[in-house]
Amino acid sequence: MRHLAVSTALMALALMLPGTAGLAQEQQQLDTLTQQIESGKANEARIAGEIAAAVQAQDAIAAKLAAIAQSIQSQESVISKSEGELGKLRQDRAEILAELGEKQDVLSELLAGLQRLEENPPPALVVDPGDILAALRGAMLLGTIAPELQDEAKALAAKLDQLKTLEATITARKDDVAGEITRLNDERTALKDLVSQKRTLVSQGTADLEAERKRTAELAEKAKSLKQLLSNLDARRQQEEAAKAEEQRKRESQEALLRQPKLPFPDAKGKLPFPAQGAIVRRFGEPDGLGRDTQGVMIATRADAQVTTPADGKVEFAGPFRSYGQVVILNPGGGYRILLAGMDKITASVGEFLRAGEPVGEMGSGPASVTLFGDVVPDGRPVLYIEFRDGTEAIDSGPWWIGGLKEASG
């Protein structure tokens, strides 16, 4: 009876277990899967190394982006000053022309006197200032000119000389401004190329790594069902899981390098540059023209001004939002947020980590249209709105700016 029970048990066990040939086949499948998993992990390690190299490349690109953006802002400042000087020169020219117009009667009297003294009359009043100047200078050489006419001739000649000098200066200044604007456009083209290059680095490396991880995970899932028949591979499975956990830790550490501010935001007080060149037209706590206090800082910029991020941080929002216009919200860590509003164009993307000084967008070419700016809108210039928040509360950004809340122009 005992032998019969043992025989019955062996028969039952034989029915439950696959045959030797089937077991060998599954072992072979497992070995194949294991090799594929190992190959996948090797690819993951290779791609992770490429991402680590890309981190260094991105830091280099970020530095170039910041340098070009700073150069653009410096050129914008130079152009604004040149445009101001050009406007003053044009005003001076208008004043001289007005003064000459007021002295039209005197000029007519002077030329009439010269006509009486010369057999050949001088040019008519409609000739250009150079001809009049030549005629006046020739007339002054005549010793027969009356003293009062000679004084008037000298004064008018001086004014005409001054007018010619102003015209030449205005022409030269226009050429300078045109050259500066050309250099500015060249810098912006280089800036766009670098932004595209950086995005390609980030997206390509991340996509490759995720695809390889997904493939390896699918292979591991297939192998898991075979391991139920081969308990002797349990130790190998544990080793693989430990290696996978270590790889995950390394990956997270590498990815953290892309999203780690170099300086904690609370420690950045007094070290942040303004994100755009311009004049501060409203400060934190001042009346906003709508019956409330201003929650941030408003900077009036030149048309199409470059806007950069003032601190390291992750872009949490980029796009239009209600009456704020085009908005970028940056997370610099520590529970803080930086809001930039009023831009016409945004170049940053949600999820992107930016270093301080990298470009985030450009201003428009006309006056501010954002309704929250209140009575700043009639200013006629584009206006950038900057707001710092600690959690959900707006805070004074003044302590963070280099030099405090002085003018934002360089």
C-alpha cells in the first residue's frame, strides 16, 4: 500500500511538471531573455553616460545663451541711448530751422542789401543752405557791406554752419543705430539656434533612455513567468532587481543635475539681474492705478526687448493667462515662484530647466496691453511685469535684485 501511494504521488508529480525537453526549451528561452535584458541594461548605461555628457553640454549651451542674451540686452541699452541722442539732435535741428524761419524777413533784407551792392544778384531764397552760405561768405569779403548787414550775415552763416553740422551728425548717428540693430538681429539669430540645439539635446537623450527602459521592462516581465518554473534563478532575479534599483538611483542622480539650482533661492538676495533692460515705472506696494497696491515690479522696455530668467529654475507654466498676456512661471526652489508677464513671444517650454540669464521670451513692439498695469498702459512702451511669490503670497522682490530697486537699464 505504501509503495502504491508513492507511485501515485510520482505519477501526479510527473503530470504536473513539464517534460525534460520542455524544461530545457524554457531554460533556453530564459537564457535568451536574460541576454537581451543584459544587453538592454548595457544600452541604458551607455545612454545614461550620453545624458551625463549632455548635461555638461547643456551647461555650456546655457552659459552661451546667457552670454548672448546679456549681449543683446547691452546692445538694446546702447540703441536706446543712441535713439535718445538722435531725438535730441533732431530737436536741435528743428529749433534752428524755426529760428531761421523767424528771421526770414531779416534774411530778405540782407539779400536785398547785397543786391544793391552787387551787379550780379545772389541766389534766390529757395536755393539750398549751402548756396546761401557761399553767397553770404562772398558778400562778407566785400568791404562795402554796411556794418549792420555784415553782423547779420555772420550770425546767419554761423546758424547755417551749425545746421549743416547737425545734419551730418544725424546721418552718422542713423548709420550707427542701423549697424547696432543689424548686430542685434545677428545675435538673436544665434540665440534661436542655440535654443533649438539645447532642446534637441534634452529631448533626444531622454527619449532614447525611456525607450530602452521600456524594452528592458517588457523582457523582464516575460522572464518573470519562466522564473516560476526555475526557482534556482531566484537569486539571479534578486541581483537583477538590486542592479536595476542602483541604475534607477544613478539615473535619478544624473537627471537631478539638469534640475538643480546652483544657488538656493533664499541665498540669492542681492545677486539677481533684472530680466530686461528698461526703466522701473512701478514698484512693489505702490498704487497700481486700479485701486490696489502693486504686487510686483513693472519695467518699461524698448520695443522687442530680450527677456531672460533672473534665476535658475524649472518652467512650470508658459503661455497666455487671462489679462496677464504671455506668462512664464518659474520655480527656483524653496517654495518660491517667479512670474514674468506682458511678453509678446515666449521661447521657454513647460518642464524645461533654465539657468539664470537664459532667454525666456521677447517683448512686443507697442504699448502695454495688459489690463492689470493700470495707468502705466498710456506710457507707450512695452511693460514687463515681475512678481515674486513665497507659496501663494506675493512678496517684495527688491532684496533680490543687484543694487536693489534702482533702474533696470544697464
